[in-house]
Amino acid sequence: MLTTTQAQVCPLCEGTGWKTLPARSSSPKDRRVTRCDCQLRARNQTLLAAANIPRRYEHCELASYTTDFPGANPSLAFAHLSASKFAQEYDPRDGMGLLIIGKIGTGKTHLAVGITKDLILNKGIPCLFYDYRELLKEIQNSYNTTVQTTELDVLRPVFESDVLVLDELGAVKPTEWVWDTVSLILNTRYNNNRTTIITTNFDDQPAAGANGSISPARAATRSETLGDRIGERMRSRLHEMCRVIKMEGEDFRQKFRSASFR
């Protein structure tokens, strides 16, 4: 009977981690090896565990989006197609990310996580997921003298990850500190040509009064925009860093909850 250890040994590399490639000639010296697939899968699983994907979204896949978020609005199908194409054609040298805009419950985070998992498991690309609010809290907590973590400890992986997903951008009430922090993160990644995927519930419109775009009276009654929440300078930067995907439609989570009580 095989022991557990024996049963887990990869039959392709026999536990060495290397597999032999087909010889290009009949010469016995023409022997080439490469990393075995089992090692690549193990590495990718390690990357997935380190990606910081919240448990609520661990199930999200690009393939399941149309099942979890069915709808007639063509923008949802286009968003899914764009996300899938982005993952398939990802090039780390490009640095261009995505800005996914839509109302609550349209599946923005589902698509962002789906892209993340696809890049990790199929291409071995290191990715990091952060909820915008949680990231700001971690940075603020690092200022506490009783905490061993420093601001740089928190920000280093945010700066250096090949792909960063920043979920719910603009969800924190803007202050000078928030604007400075967002500016530092986005500009550092932009300057280092790192790919950033961003989701937001706020309309991609200018801040109130920007370039005389809106009167003070209108500004007092309108909904807040992305420009209001992160500032016009950073909104402009996002347009340099990301392709925009707009998602329309109803809140599927609310629809599901309502249906469950009928």
C-alpha cells in the first residue's frame, strides 16, 4: 500500500521538481530540463493565498460572472468580455489597468477578483487585492506607536505588486490626508509602470466647480462624483493609467434578497 507521501509524489518529475524536455537530437548530451508543472501549480497557489482576496469573494471567477449576474443590460456583457480579454492579453510591460465603474451590486468586484485569479492561476502573475477603506485603516493604524508595523511595511507591497486591485475607490470621505495617500499610491504605481485595477461606485465626472463645469447651486443638489472623492488631479491620472469600463443595471444583491422573501 502506498503511503500518503508516496501518493503525493508527482509522477512526471518523481518529486524532483524538474521534468525533462524532448531532445532536439539523438545525442545523449542533448538533455534539457524545466520546472515541472506541479511546481508551477504550487507556486501559483502560494500567490493566490498571498493575494488578500476576501473570503466573501473567493468563489468569484470570470467564467461564473454571467451566471451570478444575469441581466439584459448590454454593458454587463461588454464588461465581462472586456475583463476576460484583459486577463487573456495581459502584458506586464504595458502597465495599463482598468477603472471599473458601476452602481452597487452590478458585479464590479466579482470581475476584478475574477481577473486576479485568472492572472495568478493561469499566468503566475503576483497580484494584491485591497479594499480602499481597509487599506487606509491599515495605514492609519501604522501610526500607532504600540503597533510594530510601519507605514512603509503596509505600502511596500501596494507599490510593488505586479497587479493591484483597489476596490471601492472613493468610499472614504475625502480629507487632505486621504487625497495625499491616494496620490502617493497611484503616482508611485504609474511611475513604476505597474498595472492597477480599480472599482468605484462614483460616476466618472469632474469635481464640483472644476473648470466651471457646474454651478454652486447645482453642486449642492447633485450626487457626488469620482472627482469630488479623489480630486481632479488624481481622476486625470486614472485616465492615463486605466481603460474605463462602465457597468449599468440594477443591484442584483438587493434583487436576490427581495426575491428570497417572496
